[in-house]
Amino acid sequence: MKSASNSSNKITLFLPSIGCGGAERVTVNLAEGIVELGFEVDLVFVTSDDPPLLTDIPAGVNLIDLEAGRVANSLPGLIRYLRQERPAALLSALEHTNVIALVAAKLARVDTRVVVSVHTTLSRAIKDSTLLRARIFPMLMRWSYPWANKVVAVSEAAREDLLKTVGLEPDSVQVILNPVVTPTLFEKAKMPLSHPWFAPGEPPVILGVGRMVTAKNFQLLLRAFARVRKERPVRLILLGNGELFSTLKQQAQELNIADDVEMPGFAENPYAYMSRAQVFVLSSIFEGLPTVVIEALALGTPVVSTDCPSGPAEILEGGRYGTLVPVDDEEALATGILQQLQHPTEPSEMVKSWQPYELTRIAKEYLSLLTGENGVNTGR
């Protein structure tokens, strides 16, 4: 990729939208960390149709909406942007966005370093997807990813799966953990929450957070919660939206637990709930690196998680910092929840689990890749 000189202090982050997904939230966090290190950041996104994170955009980050509607339609706009702005580096997140970013940089013929990041266990995401594009992702990635200056996976297990699924050269893929633990996280956790279930003397609250989709397996959590509720008074809050929202509501009715289950939808500040919950539960079938588990640990909330690919076992060090249970095992999940309610992991024991995910540390790791040999300033 050859061109005239680039903007030596500008880093561009590229997303489908600034929605409520884990990869989007991580990218917004990273933007904050890069700005704090003295760089200019453009956050370029395909569409603003799903903007719930807009209030979280850090000061100093430039928002650029390509107004393309769909990722596939964003190619011309991203090419124009790259030719006009010539950023020092471009970081993309999520598989379909990554392919567009690499093609755009190739066609724009700019001297911009391109790094793409993978936030999931790719083989499982492909297997569970009903979209045709998911079936051709490995081929598109095999074709385009070699153009990247580096590919980032968010966990060791995700890296191994990516190498196996796409067939990339091992040296081309590097693990960088997600920048999850930020000052904003702790600030938001302390904000008031007027929910009556958190009043003194009320039964303990179990919390789940995520998109209401098959991969998150909230159906399992509801069944496990029904078992726990037979043993002791307890309540469940599920934060998030998605295609299975109505199905999960109906399931709670069928299990006769609806009076003790609340699903308020997307929460702009899930951390106020997280810091007050007695137990946080991840019931997923697969992940890349579950951000919510790290956030819960940082806030001192005991964690029960399925030992799904990939991430929970790495974060919890095989069960040292929280409870790991088999995937899709209703009885084991219920037992794990009861154990954490009775004998919760001490917050002082959790500290080492979340320290590797602190924002400044991760931002510096990303910058070492993004600046590379381009002669970008090293920041403050």
C-alpha cells in the first residue's frame, strides 16, 4: 500500500455501529485509552441506526458515520475516508468489518497500517449462524487477512481456533486481551440505582447480561435459576435485548418463576446492577473473551460461568477466581450458583484476575502494533 505521507498521529477504529455488543464496547474503551496516550482517534462506523453507546464516547474522539446502512455498502465511503485522512493506522473489529477494512485499504493505496481483531470463537460462530455470509467467512478471511499487518485474537483459545479455522500463519496472529477495566467502569458502578430488589433485606439477586441470542444460552440460566429458587429465596435480572427476548419471557412463565425474574431490556449502565448483584452468571455456549465476566470480577461480584470456548477458563484461571461449570449443564449451573451464594469468592481473591485487562496496559499493547514501523509518535 503506497501513498503520500500519512497523518502520523491519527489512529482510526472501524466498527459496524456503536451498538451495545461486547466488541463495540471494548473498542470505545480502547479509543479512550489511545486518546489518553496522546493520539488523535477517529471512530468510523458504518451506520448510526443502533447508537446506545453514543453517550459513552470519550472526549477527544471524532465520530464519523459513513451512513452506509450495511457493512457491505461501506466500502466506497471507507476508501474515500482513507484517501482523505490518511491515518497512520486502522484497527477493525468483527469479521465482516475486517474484510471490508482490508479491501478498502488495498484499493485506497494508502500507507496505513491495518490491524484486524477477532472477538469470538470463529468456528462456533460460523456453526451457529443462520446467515449465508458466515459460511463464506473462512474463505474471505483466508483471502484477505494476509494483507493485514497483524491479526489480533482476544484470547489464546480464540487464537488457536482462528488458526485452525482459517489456516493463517501462526506468526500473523497475536493475542491482546480486551481493555475492559477502566476508570469509567468504577464510576458507573457507584451511580445510584433505585431498583427495589436491591433494598436492604431483600433476597439476593443473580444477574445475567448479554444479547438475547442462542449463543448466550439464557434458556439454561432460567432453568438453573428455577432449581436454585426451590432451595432458597432468590431473584434473577437479565439485562439485554435480542431475538429471543419474548421466548425467554414465555419460558419464565412456563417455569413459574416470572414473579422473581425481571428483563428490563438494554441498560445504559449495567455496572450499577453488576456491583450490587450477589452473583454474576455467564451461561454461554461459546464466547471470544467474555467482557462481562471481567467487569463483574473487577467490581467484586462473584462469578459462575460455563467453561465454554473461549475465555472463561483463562479469565478465572481454571476456577481459581470463580466457579466454572460444564456447558449446557442445568444441574451443575444451579449448584455453582448455590455454592457462590453460600460461600462467595472474596473480592481480594479476584484482583489478579482482572488486572491484566486494565485499559492503559492494553492500549499500549495495541499502539505497539498500530504504530509499528510507520514512525508514529510513541505518545506521552
